[in-house]
Amino acid sequence: MALSPLNRRRWRNFRRNRRAFWSLILFCVLFGISLFAELIANEKPLIVSYRGEVYFPILNFYPETQFGGDFKTEAIYRDIEVQCLIRTGGLDTCFDDPEGVIADAADGQVAGEPVQPGWIVWPLIPYSFNTIVDIQGVAPSPPDANNWLGTDDTKRDVLARVIYGVRLSVIFTLIVTGLASVIGVFAGAVQGYFGGKTDLIFQRVLEIWASTPSLYVIIILFAILGRSFWLLVFVSVLFGWPALVGVVRAEFLRARNFEYVRAARALGVGNWKIMFRHMLPNAMVATLTLLPFIVSGTIGMLASLDFLGFGLPAALPSLGELTLQAKQNLQAPWLGFTAFFTFAVLLSLLVFIFEGVRDAFDPRKTFQ
């Protein structure tokens, strides 16, 4: 689909803003990596070869009996005995001395008898966000060759939780910002264009709604319904949409008596077409000015709620919960550094990107 001349100019202006353009590339790389978190950080192997057949544990359920074990529950692939069964083709001797059997099977035989060796392909990080790492010492443990950013106070790999947490935070932010912006722009456009009693009634509703203590509502709803991702999205949109109403309303109030609007009315153009086809593009610059603050505020709100214990369910990876652990474990500075740099990089990239988008929509801005 070819871009219009106006959109081509906007894209050209955005690319000339080097900070915004390279921030977009870096953000896409980081977010793209997080989208494939299961392929990068997982306690299940990517591929398993057993007796000449290939299995994909990250996509399918395989019981331990599939690999010569005794249990019909899902195979625990990090168990040394299960690994021995896979590598040796299901030999019973794996339960006696699995490490020794694996070493013998590398030569293609065990106790003088030939075996059909299998193999396992692990992700780059062999832990998921909720995997308890089996290591010696007191948690949280410092970074090492196996856990690059160390572990938290329940011995879960910090890097795996950061990868999954970034994906969850960005998806949450994009959903909340998108829905809240659509509702806020629509409400502000209606207020500013029609004015009069419509504007007066909407303003009184906004004043009442803005005075509602959102944190108390979240606590009450979570106490009744329990914590969930979509409930938090709903509540965040419910209290987030008024952020754009004021600036959109002001732009429409200013533009409602412009010559092109009066000419469109005289030609019989409908109100909704005038509002969203002719007036809204002129109000986008002021609207996009607030988006960086809304995006960063949404991520900050999610982190704050997780920090206070009223955010995402405990089973989900949370950057705010990592910040809480950093506060509670001052003897483990890697937790604090990880949380700080994760938020700093993520928020900076998003702010730079939306600043570039804002400037690209501004006809007064040009970049060399």
C-alpha cells in the first residue's frame, strides 16, 4: 500500500530524527527478542532426538514414559535421569548412575553394548521466568556463568524474568495507551466540536471522575475479583482515558470556527466527517505531545502497583516485583541495578520514539 505524499513527508521527517529512528530500531530489536521469550529462555528443550525420532517439547506435551521413564506426567527435562534416558535411548541403568551412563553413551555404547544416542537442544537460557534454579548457596545468588544476572530471593533466574517482564510490560502499555487514547480523543473531539451543553455536561463528568481515587478502586476490585491481567487493563483504561481529553477539546474548540470547517458545513459535509477527517489531523500534534508521558506513566503505574502488591498476578513475571525484591535485598545490588537499567532503557526508548512521531506530524518541524 503506497503512502500518501503527506505520510511520506512525515516518515522522511521521522527518519531524519536520528535519535528517534535509532531508538525505534533498538526498541524493535529488544521487543522482538522478548516476543520469542519461550525460544530464548525456557526450562524445556527446543528439540529432542530420541531413538531416531524428533520431538518439540516447547510445543507439545510428552510424558516421561515417552522416553523410557516410569511416570505419565510431563517429563522434567532438566532432571539428569531424564536426560540420560534421552541420550541413551531409554536404558534402565540411567537410574543407577546417570552421569556415568551419559559419559559412556558418548562413545556409542554402554557396558560394551551399542546404544542409539539421542541429543537435546536447549535454549540460550535454560530457565523460564518461574523456574527454580537448583544451585548451592543462599538466595538471591550473584551473577555467574549459568545465571548471567543472578537469581532473585526465590532462586529464579533474573535475566529470564526480565525478558518475559519486558514483553508483558510493553504489551500492557500498548494496549492501555491505545484504548485510552481512542476513548480520550473521541470524548475530547465531541466536547470541543459541539460545545455548549454537551461540553458543559462532559466537563462536570470529568471533574467527578478525576476526583475518584483510582488506587482504592483497584484494591477493592482486586479484593473482590482477584488479580488478573485483563482486569488491570480494564481499570487502567477506565482511569487513563481523561488524560487526552483536555488537549483534544482545546484543539477542537480552537478549530471549530476556522474557515475550512465553516466551508465544509456550508457544503453539507456531515459533522463526524468534519471532526475525524478534517479537524483531527490538525489536532494530532498536540495529542501526540502527551503520548510519551502517557506511555511512561502507564509503565510506571504498572511497576508501582506491582511494587505495592496490587498489580499483576504473582504467577506472572513483573518488573515492579523485581524492584520490590531489590528494596528488600539490599545485600544483592544486582537486583537493583537490573531493575534500574531495564526501566531506564525501556522508558528512554519509548519517549524518544514518541517525540520523533510528534515532531514528524508537526509541519513546522524539519530535520536536516
